Amino acid sequence: MVEPLPAYVSIVFILTTFLTVGFLLTSLRAVSLDIAPSRLLVFILPFWILLTGSIAVAGFYQRTDLMPPRLVIFGVLPALALILLYFAFFRSRLIDRLPLRLLTLLHIVRIPVELVLYWLFIGGLVPQLMT
């Protein structure tokens, strides 16, 4: 039987998510919030995080017997579509202008993500290979 996780696991994960979005929004501000791709991303990211978080809390992703899984349809595919859209249409106006220093600093989020994965492994919720 899986025991409930300590509250700090969820807290660290949520703070890591906000830290990551904050780093990205800081990078966008450094480029310019006057261009449409930046403004679009500043709107889409918080909206998407709140939407997916709300439906996840409501148990939407708990149903795993559907094909394709809901996580793929509402998590992976929209993220891939947004990434492809930005690389196809906004690369020169936005992506190439993002500061390398801030984008490199963004990789700091790997540390708390790995800690959360380790705690999830200890709690029996993910396999050891994910740590």
C-alpha cells in the first residue's frame, strides 16, 4: 500500500513550477513584451497552468482506461503544438533573442525536479529509473 506523501513534496513541486515560469517570463521581459509572441506567451502560460492544475485536482487525469490517455491529449500535444508554433513562426522575432544567460540559469530547476522524483520514488509512486 502506498502511503500519502509529505506536504513538502507538493510544495516543492509547485514552487519549482512557478520558479520555472518566472524565469521564462523574466527572459521574455528581457527580449521585449511589446512583440506579439511575448504577449501571447505571457497570457498562455499562466492560463494553461491554472487550467491543467484545476482539471487535475478535479480528477480528470485519473481515468487511464481511455486511448489515447487524457494526459497525452491535454498535456503533451498542446505543449508540442506551442513549441512547434513558436519555432516555426516566432524563431527570429523571439526565440533567437532570448538571453542565453537566463536560459542557462533556467536549468537550476532540474535540482528540485530531481528531488521531487526521488521523493516520489521513496513514496512508491514512480519507478527507480525515473530518479
